[in-house]
Amino acid sequence: MVQSNLKFLTLLAREYPTVAKASSEIINLEAILKLPKPTEHFMSDLHGEYEAFTHILNNASGVIRNKVDRVLGDSVSEAQRAEFATLIYYPEKKLPQMKQRQSDLSAFYLQTLYRLIDVCRVVSSKHTRSFVRKRLPAGFEYIIDELLHAHFEDHDKEFYYGRILSSIIDIGRADAFIIALCGLIKRLAVFKLHIVGDLFDRGPRPDIIIDKLMVHHSVDIQWGNHDVAWMGAAAGSPVCIATVINTTLAYNNLEALEDSYGINLRPLAIFAEKIYGNSDVSRFLPKLGRPALPYEREGLLRTARMHKAIAVILAKLEYQVILRNPEFHMGDRALIKFIDFSTGTIELEGKTYPLADAYLPTVDPRARAVLTAEERQVMEKLCQSFSESERLGRHIRFLYAKGSIYRIENGNLMFHGAVPMTEQGTFAVMEFEGRNYSGRALMDYCEARARRGYFAPEGSPERQSGGDFLWYLWCGRSSPLFGRDRMTTFERLFVNNPAVYEEKKDPYYHFMNDEATANAILKEFEVRDPEEGHIINGHVPVRAANGEHPVKANGKIIVIDGGFCRAYHEKTGIAGYTLVFNSHGLSLRAHEPFETTQKAITENRDIVSTVDIFETVQMRLLVGDTDEGRKLKTQIADLKLLLAAYRQGLIKEG
């Protein structure tokens, strides 16, 4: 065994050049295996709702409040514990408010620092000292390390802490130290963050969410269909650019484009005023979720004209994509093709409906997929603006670097939408580029082609093909990220008949309560121990108000899209689900609507959450039971081989 691995072991010896160093690392890794499994935090369908996301990220779905209650106990009032938790969530903003009320600031500092250190000791207990050291805030590494790992059999705790903390207060560093400790607590409370899709949509600031994720110590993302539309837009795909603008204007969320990414919508606005300035655009007024105020009227009308202009352009671009890609099997979705301009009607699935808005002056009935010269100029400028947005490019590269269609970790299969299936409950077979794909192979193909849409050379056929496919993933029939047979945005804008608005779900959703189907999917994706594994899903809001439960198939499937987006709250009855997986098992957190960050800070308003511990383990899970633990065991085996090579004289110590 040693002889056959000698080349590899020689390379390993560069990192561990002595018996002592190899032995020390084995002991260290063996110790890590015996630690409790660290906490994983799952979130989905953030939809640009950055305030609610930030709060749940800060409180780790209640994990930090649990630690605060455990450390402070009943001897501290509920109100004081709530305020202390808020300090940890928002230290820069909460600390000045708390200081204003203090008659003895030094005493306040000492009490707060003692409590923060105790909470920090609890959240660090799942990690090795080496792990914690690597995450200590710059400038306070030595002090925090001493405070967290002091041995009080050798020191009087009050005296030892008191001397250090008094020095911090005396030199005016208490505020900075409190902020540093709060940040460390949040970093250590959650080992890994999983985002199961849809950072983008109608919410105001998806860019703020991505900024926060980019500085998170450990995060992965499973793309949602809204995400891939933005990925295609950043890659310069005209149809994806028109798609994200159409959605943004529908919800009057211009700041997500203009303020967040510097996208210049002026060319579209000028064009829309020219073409639709004197026409009725009431069907294109943005959704506000409230009655429009009188002073908003003219601004909303301008947005509506822009919305109609981009909706017509999008219909033409979609027709072009469908013509280029017959393999998408979406010929019936080139809806502009089915308009009868002489009667002002449209034919949908064999039935004729009157158009609610038949004023389409830029559509040539003889060349319906062709943009006018002015429309081409508008799209060229928009494409240039998207391509030149440095911040958008940086964010999308992050999504590609940390993202994928699906992920498997610690017995959990995570994906946003669906595994396409047939009505009979088998994996749907789809043909792309002359080959058939189904199940896991289909998901792998989708990811590879999505990456082609961004990374293939600019102007190449591969780049256009990949861009078209990113649009397909957004709304295509049997797309694993969309999971429906059609997206009826066009019908809702141009046809005043709810009968044509239905979007039929993929059969996958009909089998979600079937344990055998869940097990078959877990087996298809080669999830370790399929009988013990889970599918963690987003995308479809759980209508808790109607009695729907997010845990399905006898606990095998967990749907964590409960409706972060404010627009869903009335339908779902709650404001989102998140999932926590720690050493004791899985717990689902149902959240009440979040009001505002300001209220959270000034009134200590946490998100009220209901914890459903739906799966516990008989024996506490250790690092050795995780995928990371299996990697560590492999490293230990390799190091033991290296020790054998040293002892046999096959490799000499350095």
C-alpha cells in the first residue's frame, strides 16, 4: 500500500516533513471528528427582500436567540434578552441607543462584554480552537483567543476578565470590541449557509443580499429561475435582458436596475413615450400592493409605457429564440404569432380570445419576430448597459462561482425547482443537441449549458446557444428551474380572461407526497443513505394559511419557500420558512412577517418564528458523521500511510 502510493506520499511529505508534524495533524483531525456537527442554515426564495433576509441571516433563524436565552437564563428578563439579541444582530446601530440610557457607562460595558464573551464561548464550542482563531476579527485576535480559552483553574475568572476588559474600556476600544464580538458570534453560530434559489425577483434590492453573501464565510447557492434570467442578462442575452426589465417594471422596482446596477433605462423611456404616449396603457400599470397616491400617477404611467414597450419587444425576442431552438418544443409559446390583427384577437390552444390591448404599432404582421429599427437601437443600448455594469458582472460571477443547479451535502439533495417527471412518475426524457437526458444527467447538462451562456467567447454560436438556454431555464417547458408547462405573463397582459392564466405544474409536484418517488430521486442522485436522506426544495410557496405543510413524503421532502416576498404573504399566511440542521437533527422555522429594520433596532422586534423540530437523532451527530468528516478520515488514512513510509525509511524526514 505504501509502495503503490509513494509518489503521492512524497508530495504530502512537503506539507508534513516530519513524523512529529504528521502525528500532530492526525491527533488534530481525530479530535475534530469527535466535535458536534456544526450548524447548517437553509434559506430559499429571497426575491430581493433584503431587510427580511438580513434579519434572518443575523439571527440565524432563531439560533442566536436560543443561545442568548441559554446563557442569560431566566435571571434576565425577556425584554433584556430581546435587547441583548438585537445588539448582536445590529451592533453598529443598537449600541449607540443603549449607551444613551446609561448612567454608568463603564458598568454597562463590563456587563455587556461579559455576556458577549459567554455567548461566544457557547457558539465556539462546536469548533476547534484553530477554526475559531482563523475567524477572529482583525485587531482583537489575541485578546478574544485569551478570553475564550482561558483556564480558570489557574485564574480567578472575575479578576482575569476584569483586568482585560477594564483595559479595553480605559483605552476607548469598548465599542469596537463589542462590534467585533457580535460579528464573531454570528460567524460561529452557523457553519454553512445554503441558498436554495431565487435571490432576484420583485424585491427592491437583490444586490444588497448578494453583497452580504459575498462576505459570508461559507455559502453555496442553487440557482432559481429568476437567477438564471439575470445571469443571461449579465451575459448580454437580449431576451434575458428584456425578461428582467419586464419583471422589474411590472413591480415598479426601477431601483433594482438603476440604483443597484447603474442600468440606463432612458433610451427605453424615450422610445415608450414616443410610441405609447397617447395610448391607454392601464393594463401595464405596475403592481403596487396598495392604491396609487395622486402624485404617483404620472410616474406610474411612464413606467406603464416602458412596460408595454419592453413586453412587445420581449414577445418578438422570445419568438426568435423559439425559432432558433426547435428542441425547446415551445412553438405554441411564440404567442405573437397567433394574433389576428384584422379582428384584434388571439388564438390560444384552439380557442379565440379578444385582445385586451390590440394597439401594437411596432408589430409587422408579415414579420412578427423582427424588431423595428428603433427597437433594435433601444436593445443595443440596453445590452451595452448590462454588459458594462461592473457591479452586476461581479455579482453574477459570484453566482457562477458559488452556484449550481443542485447540491448534495450531508445526505441532503438541494435544488430550487423540480426533477422533471412524467405523469406516470418516471423521470422525463428530454432531447438536447441530439442526445437524451433525464434525472441527474439532465440537471448536469442544464448546468453545463448555463455556464456556456456566460463563459463561451463573446459573439460565438456557443454563447448565443447558452444565452438562449438560460432563457429556457427561466420559463421553458420542463425546465427543472421553472417546473411548469408555461409562463403566462403575455396572457395576463394582453388577454382579459383568467381561464388562460393557468400554469400547469410539472408532474414532480403531484408526486411530492409519495415517499417512494422521493427515495427514487435520492437514489438517482446517489445521495448517501437514500433511506435517511432528504430533498430540500424551494420555488413553490407553501400555503400555510390553507393548511398546507412544508414537510412532505413522510419527511423526505422539505419545501422552504414560504413566501419571503411581501406579495406572497396574503396567499401563504406566513413570511417564509427556513431550515436548520445541527447536531440534534432538523428543525423547520416558520417566520411571521418582518416589519422594518428600524423597528427591529428601536423596539427589539425580532421575527417571530415557530420552531418545528420534525426529525431528531438518537445519538448526537458528530463531525465524523458528515461529508466533511469522511474527507477528514481520508486525510487521516493518508497521513498514517505517510507515517508508515517514514518508519520504513521509504521517505526521509525533512
